[in-house]
Amino acid sequence: MKTLENRLIKEYELLINLINRIGTTIIIVKGWTVTLVVAICFSKISFSFTEFVISVVAIVLFWYIEGYYRGRTAKFKIRMREIEEHFAKQKTDHKELASPAIEACIGENPKKYEAFNHYTYPVYLVLLVCIIGFYIFS
């Protein structure tokens, strides 16, 4: 039984590391989105239809990528919850498994982390509105 517990603790630690890396990746994706769109918009004074389409495609693509990573994170959090429940049933005192961040995910639907949800709307909708406005008024 100790071997199973050790493997579960190791898996839990690996999941935490994966979630942290995915969080970093999401921030990088948002940064690249903003950088690319601003670079296209301000590369010259006139804003052609081709540049408009490239900007919109880039925004939608990065939006989807972020949603994909958020979905993976949700699946990892579900597995983390299963590990925490295993130790709770065993009445084993593993305080290192107590995770307030995971507590927020109890009973959550992993689909809520998909691309087009309230977590990803703010940045990408603002960028889309700015691009459309920039195209109309340039």
C-alpha cells in the first residue's frame, strides 16, 4: 500500500508541475497574440483587408490554443481531485495534497475550460473589436 501511496504522491507532484507549465504557456500565448496583432496593425498607416484577415485568424487561432490548454488543465485537476479523495478515504494525513486551487474545481465541468468561455473572452474579444474598429476607420 505504501508503494501505491508513493506513486500517487509522485503523480500528484507531476500534475502540479504540468498545471504550472500550462499556466505559463497560456500567458505566453496571450502575449504572442497581442504582440502579433499590434505589429500587424501598426506596421503601416493603411490597414488592408489581407492584414485584417491575418489578424482575425491569428486571434481565433490563439484563442483556440488557450482553450485547449485550459481544457487539459481541467482534466489534470480532476485527476488531482481523485488522488486527494483516495488519501481522504485512507484517512492518511498528507497535508501536501491539500490544494485550495483544486478545491475550487470540485464538481466543475471540464467543458467550461474550452476555448469559447468566460475565462478567455475578455482578451480576445477586445482584440477582435479593436481589429474590426481599426480596419473600419483606417
